[in-house]
Amino acid sequence: MMSYRIQVFLILLYTSKVFTDGLNPIILIPGYSGSQIEAKLTDKKDVPNEFCFKKSDGFFNVWASIEVVLPLPFVDCWADNLRMVYDSKTHTTNPPPGVETRIPGFGDTAKIENVNPKSLDSGKYYHDLVEALVNSRGYVRNVNLRGAPYDFRKAPYENKQWFIDMKNLIEETYNNNGKKRVILIAHSLGGPMTLTFLQGQDQKWKDKYVAGFITLAGAYGGTIKSVKMYTLGDDLGSKHIDGMVQRSFQITWSSLAYLMPSPLVFDPKEPLARAFNIDFSLSNIEFFFRNLSCPDCYEMWKDSEPYKDRLAPPGVEVYCLHGSGIDTIDELTQEVNDKPNQVEIWTSDGDGTINRVSLEACGRWDHNQTQAFHHEVYPKVDHMQIMGDNNPTMVNRIIAIVDEIANHTAT
């Protein structure tokens, strides 16, 4: 006679299958800073100060971490574990000697629902959208609702293994869900990551496995905010975070070089920054980096240039959503008589993080692919709200788009 536990298991399995039948599975791709990073210290030789650990028992969370708000000298220990070291021979970046890092949770949504495991409020990311998909549409985490985190410190050209894993994840999810085609939802840097992935697949494969691509605030032409991050750092809008500490490790990331404004979208001669009557633009970008005393930054920028042809269409149905009407960094200026830290920030239209001209670069796909293209602009919706963060209206719209894509495809 069948045991009670086996009966319950079979009932749950059957219920789950019935509950998820008819739903196109979804894979969520995070953006810049949207994945957790774990680190392990193995006899680290060089540390910033005597308070820093050189060895750890195992892996521990390093991004996002409450250590970001610790006072000196402890925050320097945290920052040093996040920095990367550029290898000019291989044109790659790696953690410093004695530091091993990994990106946990590939395939699941848990690590991208909340990037700070110790604080839901400060680390909430895809949480609201996932909860709504589960509660209102019957999606099941790690069954037909998956996540694809990656090392966002690295530009797409350094994340080659992720592209292999992503293809396998899509095929696995497709096969495990009644051969229903997969919907890809990507935010911010996740947009160019997903686009680069799709550009690398043949059309037959995309037609079989991908139902559609929902891109939220995609940085397809880069952002002028990266100029600020190179010069002043980014305090993430918090008075408790030191922007220059953030700068110390973020300028070592190839992804920041990749996110510099693209000449395909921005005017190469338009000033990005002005200091002491000298204009810095894409046309003299080497001069900009040399003035920052960051030669590796310029090398990483050169490495990323061949991969910035981001505007070829993806070859699948697209919904491109982004905000507008929010002041977004357009230029930084510092005059001769200004104090050392006195920098004036000029703004233009965007979503508060990405300039509108970059957000709208997805529009170039319209009429350049046979698959349907939809472009939706939401005034006064910022870079995080567009993905439903504390914004039920956007959550409902994204879910409605999922339904629309499902109606457009038979499988």
C-alpha cells in the first residue's frame, strides 16, 4: 500500500504540474549590482590595514553587505575584497591574490529577489515582481520562474561562461515545462547582457526556445553616470555610504568601462566632463582616463569597444520599457576657482540612472527585425521602479505583458 508521504508528494507534484501548465516559463536577468557575490579568503597577503582578515573559514556574503556602511578602517577591508586586478596580457580581470569569489544561486530567484541577505528592506530587488508572479499567476520558483545572476563586475565579453550556462538554463527550463518557450526579463545592464546572448544564437534556436524579451531600463548606449562613478564614486543615494570608497573598487571593474557612453548613441564630441576649462569627451577619452591616473581603466575601455555594437536586433519579440522625465547626470564641471570637491552636476532627461537617449536606443530594433517590437515609456518612473520595485502599477503591467506574449505564441 502506498505510504501517506508518497501520496502527499504525488499530489503536490501533480498539483504543481497542473498549476504551472499553460504558463510560459520566465527567466529573470539582473542588472549592475543586482547579483549577490560571495568571497572566500585564502591566506591573503596584502590587506589595506591591520583590521582586515586574511583568511576565512568558507564563503561569506560580500555584495550586497552591511559592511558598506561600516566606518574606516573596516570598510576598506570590504572594498578590497570586491576590487578586481586587470591583466594586460589576457585582457581579463580577476580578484586579488588570496580572494576567491563566486556568484550564488544560478537558476533560482532567491539571490536576485534580495541582494542583501541580512536586510530585505535595503536589498530588495526582483522581490515584488516574483511575489506577484507567484501569487497572481501561479508561477513556481525554480520550476517555471528562474533566475540568471552573473558577476556584474565583469563586462559581457568577460562573462563567456554565463552565456553557456544561460543557453543550458533556457533549454532545461523549456524541456521541464512541457516545451513551453521561455520569456526573458532583464533589467539595466542585464539588457545588454541578454541582447549579446541572443545575438550569439542562430534564429532557429531562438524561434524554438524564446517566446519574448522584456527589457526594463536597458543601458543599450551606456550612461553618463559612469563618468561620475569614475571621478566621484557613487554613494547610492545614501548619506551613510562614502562614494569614494565605492569608487576605489568600481573603477577596477570592466563592466564600468563597458557602461561608458557609447559613440553609437552619444555625440563623441559632446563634453561629458569639464575641468579647469578642459573638455573631456569620447573623442579624447584617453586623456580623461590618464587624468584620473587610471591607465587600466583606459585599457578596459579599449577592450570593451569591439563589443559595444549593442544595437543589432535580438531576433525575438521585444517589449522595451523605461522611464523618463527624471533628472539624470549629463555633464560634470569643475572650474578653476572651485574648491577641490566642488563639482557641479548638469542633468538631462532619463530615468535617474540611464540617459534617455541610451534608454531609447532599443527603438533602433523596430523595423530591423521581423519579430514584433513594442516600446513603452513611463514618465516619472525611475530606474528601479520600472521593474516594479515599490510600484504595483509596473508590476501589473509586466505581468500583463507576460500574458500578451503568451497569447502571441502557441508554445
